[in-house]
Amino acid sequence: MALSGIQIYKMLPQTNCKDCGYPTCLAFAMKLAAKQVELDLCPHVSEESKAQLAESATPPQRLITLKANGNEVKAGNEVVLFRHEKTYYNMPGLFVRIKDDLLADAIKEKVAAADTYSTNYVGIDLVLDGFAVEAVSGSSASFSAAVAAVRAASKKPVILIAQDAGVMAEGLKVLDGEAPLIFGAGAENWEAMADLATQYKAPLTVTGNTLDELADLVEKVKGKGIEDIVLAPATRSLHGELTTRVLIWRLAIKKNFRSLGYPVISVAGDAGDPAKEMVSAAQAISKYAGFVVIDSFAPDFVYPLIVLRQNIYTDPQKPIQVQPGLYEINNPKPTDPVLVTTNFSITYFSVANEIEGSGLPAWLLVADAEGMSVLTAWAAGKFDAERIAKSVKAFDVASKATNRTIVLPGHVAVLSGELEEELPDWNVRVGPREAVDIPAFMKQAMT
Ligand code: SF4
């Protein structure tokens, strides 16, 4: 049961010594109750209180880590219902499913293509996380051969899907020393699967038709000493899956219901055709899946999913930034102009893409505005004439752009006079307010 801030306060020393970095014990207690700080920050808590607070200080959703060859995929450890309340920590792992009735060469080909898939989105390289190998042939030999073929083509973490513990064991032998996810404990086979999870120190999925069944089986599995659990609700409709994941998340985060305090896996590939699969995967990413298994692999299928995932799981407290500096676009010469913008990633890419699309060469000076967009940075005092002039000097822009024409974003036209004072040898121009108007501006005003 989660403790309130006042309940936690009563267990703290109440000396207000500030050693934890907070002005009062009550302020620290409130942060603890919101699970925004660790109890270790207070060095004066008694052992008795520590034991009582440990439960409250534990994240309501267990962190599960799949490992292979130095690669890790983490899920869980979340503490809020909605990202804007704080942040989400671990984006859902995206796994491509391989069925063991495929020939080894076909498996290797599919795995190699997905393994090397990478796309750059606002300066971040986005990739898939691993592979799920499913036993559909019923043959242990086919399953272990399929796992071996996957491992030969990729070093990424693996999920093993099998209902038969004997078949599962053969797959696990191939991945000995790793921590794959064992997908397959249900009401009938959970003891054998739990034994395998113990033997291979691997996390285990638990399946149930209802939340009660899930919670009951979780407790049974925990009774065998298994702590690393992933929930695999048996529901197979869009509405049912969404409702189930939302309920699980709410019960874990809001009610601290430990029996469901684990990440959930969603097998979107079971949806049937690629269109339904896309909807199912997008829904799982949007609402509370920790692992998502897809069947379809093609860049146009995967791209919207990993971009959606990136957008949802970006930390709202940390703007995505690009490195400040002087960027060359379309091979600029010393006579070409310098356009200025901030280092907020989306701003940078909007401006850089428009300049690139215009086909005209230019220098793009990216000033350090602490990752804010132009207007926000200007309003916060992080993008002013002094900072822009400092960037011009820091990146030695004058030695590269010798015609000394610098273009301010139209939104900060008000800075032009101050910038002329800061950079008396430069011709300061005011560009358009919107990035989309940059090509026309460059063609009309800069050529
Ligand atoms: S360090 Fe502990 S005793 Fe000191 S103010 Fe913080 S919570 Fe209170």
C-alpha cells in the first residue's frame, strides 16, 4: 500500500537538517510519496523506518531487463499514469516475430534486414530492439534451429515463445548465458516454465484470461522465487487489450497493487493482417505495453511505429537538442550567407531541411539556447544578440563566411539592432518567421 506524504513524514527524523537537499523533512516526504527521490538521500532514517518505507519507496512497476551480448532492453519502472506528470522512463521494446517453421536461410534474411534497420529522426538513431522466436512447428529441433538462426544473424535480445516446456528448454539452451524473455507460463504449465526461468535466470511471462487469473498466477510464480515477471493478458481484441493494459497500469501505479506491478507484453502480430497489426501495435505503444511483438517488417511499416514511440517516450523535461555549431548545407562557399537558429532539435531540422530543399548553399549557425525553440528561448533570455554574437566568435564563423551576412529568424527581428552593435562588421538581415518560407526568402533576397 502506498504511503501518503504525511505517513512518510512521521517516519522521518523530523529535524529539518536539509542533508537530503530539501528544506524540510516534510518536503522530502512529499517527494518520496511521489516516488521522485530515493530514500537513501536521507542519511538519518532509522533501520526500522527504512524497512517500513522500503515497500513505499519501491517503484510500483518492476523493472524487467532482457539481455544479450551487451545489448539490453528495459521495460517497466514507471511511476506515473501520464507522461506530463513527470516522465516515462523505458519505451516499449519492439520485437519482430520469427516462426520456427521458416527455413534457416529465410530466418537469417528477415532477421538481418530488421537487425540493421535504422532511421534518423530529429538527430536520434531509431532501431528495433530484438526478435521473438515462436515455436509453431511443435518440434524442439526446429525451435532450437530457429533460435540459432536468429542468434547467428543478430546480437539483439530475444523473446522465446512456446507453450511446451520441453520445447522451450531447447531454445533456452541456445541462448545460455543471456536473459531472454520466456513467454509461455499459463495455468497448465507454469511450474515447469518457472523452473526454466529459475534455471536460466530469465524473466517469465504469465498469462491469464482475466485480471484475477493473472494476479493469482503471478503470486504462484512468485512463490517459486521468480521476481522478474511480464504480464501477457490473453485478451485478443483491440478494445479488450486496451482496457486490460489501462487497468493493469492504473492498479499498479495508483493502487500499488503488487500482483500486477509488472510490464505487459502485447503480440500485435496476432491481429491478423498488417493494417490491424499496425493499429494494435500503435495502441500498445500509446497505452502501456512494455514489449510489443510485430510480424510485419518493412521500413514503411516500422517507421511510424518507432517515431510514435519516440514521441511518446521523450522526456518532456529535457528538450531534444542538437549540438551547437556551424553547419554546412548544400556545400556553402565563403560568399554564402549565415542563417541563425537555436539548438532545439525540431527547430534545427525544420530550418535545415528547408534550406537543403531550396538547393541553395548556406551556413547554418546553431546557437546554444538550452534546447529551446526560437520564441521560447528569446522569451526566456536564452537567445539574444549577445549569445548569437558569442556563437559567431566561438565557432569562428567570420573565417568561413567571409561576406559576413547573417540572417536572423523573423520571430526575433527585434534583435537586429542589438546584433548590429554586437557584430559591427556584419550585414544583419531579418529572415522569415516560418521555416517553410526560407526557400522563397533565399531565392528572392539572398541571390
Ligand atoms: S536529511 Fe532526513 S532528517 Fe534531514 S531534512 Fe532531509 S529528511 Fe529530514
